[in-house]
Amino acid sequence: MNFYAVSPHSEVVTFLNNFGAPISSCGRRMRPLASGSGGGSPEVHVPILSINGNEVTVHVGTQPHPMLSVHYIQWIVLECANSRQCRFLVPGQEPKATFLLTDGDQVEAAYAYCNIHGFWASQR
């Protein structure tokens, strides 16, 4: 699963089907985001997966990420073999999300987006 943006801190898009067509925003080509390319410390940004049966919890960082109006995790995406799930967060919430898997689905990766430090990913 790829996420695209003009820069690490611009609008982010992804595709359900990607046939390789170039994409742009405001006349500028969007490029795949690289995890951690927006700066910041991995300790508070990398998604950490915790799996218990069909329940998956994604915590952002091994240390708590700030969830202030000026600095927070905007969303967490869980990528599985047969599905994609997304949770949007707001300031004041914990930087985590819990997802339920359908029987037979398997976790592949988790992604998070910080409004200051951009895109972060972890593969299973």
C-alpha cells in the first residue's frame, strides 16, 4: 500500500486500485511517501502493532505521542491481506486505534500520520 503527497506535509492520497497513472495536486506531481521522511523521532511516531486474536491495536510510538491541537497524530491505517481500515484521531485522544479483523485476514502493516512530522510506517 502506497501513500502519495507533493511534500511530506501536504495532502495525502492512496488508491484502492493503482494502475500506475501519474497523479498530481495543484500542477505538481505527487510521489510515494517514505516513512520518517518528515523528520521527528521514531520513538514517538512509529506504529506499534499488538495482536490478540482478531483484535489489533496500533499504538503510535514506544513513548506517547503528543495529542495537542498544534501537534498530533491525524490518522492510523491498518493494512491487511484482504482489507484496509482507517481511524481518524483528534487532539486529546490517545494516539492509538483498535481494529477488528474478519476471520482469515492477516495484518501486513500499520501507518500513521503526524501533522508536524508526516508519514510513518511499520511492516509486520
